[in-house]
Amino acid sequence: MPNKWELKWMAWELTEKCNLSCVHCRSASEMDSSEGLFTLEKARKFMDEIETFASPVIVLSGGEPLMRKDVFDIAEYGNSKGFRMCLATNGVLVNDEICKDIIDSGIKIVALSLDGSTKEIHDNFRNQEGAFDGVMKAAEYFRKHGIRFIINSSFTKRNQDDIPNVYRLAKKIGATAWYMFQIVPTGRGEEIMKELISKEDYEEILNWHYEMEREEEDILVRPTCAPQYYRIWHERSKVEGKDSTRRNLCFSTGGGKGCIAAQKICLVTAMGDVYPCSYFPMSAGNVFEQSFQKIWEESKLFNDIRSFKDYEGKCGVCKYLNVCGGCRARAYAVSGSYMKEEPFCDYVPQNFKG
């Protein structure tokens, strides 16, 4: 396998169950959703298999992973295998005991989701009164116990004006990093297609992020599921004559590259399906039916996505293809083809004749 396709980061959905019902949820999780197929024994065997060909960062997610009683057993086993184990939670279930378990199991960092700077905005986005207080409480517990955490924030038209406020709040509560997501319309998120931020507004937001990032020294910041940011980064850095190197953290492996779905990252669902990323609604195979390594190395879906020369539309002729790539999940959601151009990019290559 070419080294450039080495698996570096994997989101692992341990359960579909969740105590919230968020408007943008990829897996449309609820309290009565499936626990999934990974028993503790099967989870350990799966990590044994991963160890034979890769050593990725593994982010335990859901649903809400804290709804699994054995989540820390899984984390501890992964840690013993040398994996960098992380956790993604909505924060509502966090308490002193959970924090002790996080530390004892060897989890390196935790991701919290914060989608508004006020109760009204965040709770509306999360469809749950008290969700905002849960995040604030969890951040307080993490500070108390010295647990590093990052803030993931998702935005649509309903909360896009709050982006700078959420960024400032993430800094205020002590986050190590703040990652800004544009919603990809998959799962329950398909219902909010009409709420997606326009490509014109998104271009403006990404330029705001560039300017903010240039001045930011206290917290790592990164737009996520926004591969066109790397075109903006290279354009503006070159014009301004500034260093284009960027800091990194264990939750992000892209460095100076945009979409890395199926190239460096993937998602494994609670049912064992392997997706190119957390927002791509098409499986490349199932780990209970075939080798995970074979899926990663040989599946048609993954190798299609890796074939940049076959990208269509603007993406196919764009000089920034190798640093951006466009969002394959968003292309699929809007056009029905994951090889089409990124539909939320406002840039038109000079040689495009579409």
C-alpha cells in the first residue's frame, strides 16, 4: 500500500444510542437506537486487526459513547495497543467519576460539541433544553481534572452569525482547540438542506477564519469539512508572503490538505460499516464480513476518491485540487455523485469551461 494512503485517524461509532436528538446528526441517533454489533470482545479483536497494518488516532464516538458501560474498557485496551485514544461526547453525562475513568483509561483528549454561544442558540440546534449547560458543566469538570478538550462547532444559517461568539467562548472555557464545521447534509442532516450556508457566505466566513487564525496564539483553530479553506490559505499566504505552515493536533491529520476522506481517515459505524468519513453516507464494506485492511486498501469507493484525476467539474481542472479536493460527501449529497465538483465552493478556475 502506498504510504500516502496510510490510515492516520479513525472515528469509531461505538453505539447509535444518544441522549440528544440534534438537527444535524449523521446517524439520526436517539435513546432507543441500536447499541450496535461491537461487543467488548469483538471491539478488542477489531483493534487487534487494526494493529497489524496501521496505528491511527482512534476517536470513540456515537451516538453518545458514554452510554456504553464498557467504553472505558475499550479505550484502555486501545491504549495498551499503542493507539492514541480520544473521545467525542456531547458532555451531558460528564461528572467527576467519568473524568476519573477518562484519565485511568488513557484517553488523551476529549471533543465537546458547542454550536451556540448562548443556551437559546445551542439548545435550539441540539433539540434539547439543557444541552448548553451540559457542555459548560463538562468543560468545568475537564478543567478541574486537567483533561484536555477541544470544541467542535457546526453551523448552518440558523447560527452562522454566532460563529465569532462561539470561537470566543471556546477560548474562554479553556479549550485546547476550536474546529469550525460546515454541516454536510447526511443522516438527519438531510432535512436541513435548505439551512446550509450559501457558498458566498461560506467564502466570507473562511476568509474571516484566515484572518482570525493569523492573529490567534492561545488556541488551535481549524475549519473542518471545508477543504476550500486550503485554497484560500495558499492564495492569501502567497500574496502576503507569510509562512503557510500550520499547527496540528491529534484530532486533525490533514496538515495543509483539505478533504482527506478515504486518504488518511475513515469512519467505522456501530454496525461495522466503513465510510470514507463521518459524513459520507456510503459504505465501502463491513468489518464483520471482510478484512478491514482490505476495505481500506482495495475498496472501489476509497480508491475512486483517491483518484484525483477523475474528479469532475471545477474540481477536476482546479490548480488547487491537491490541496483542497472538494468535499466528496457534500458533492454526493447535492448531485448524487461523489466525483462531482464541490457545490459550496465559490472559486472558478481560469481554465474551467463549464
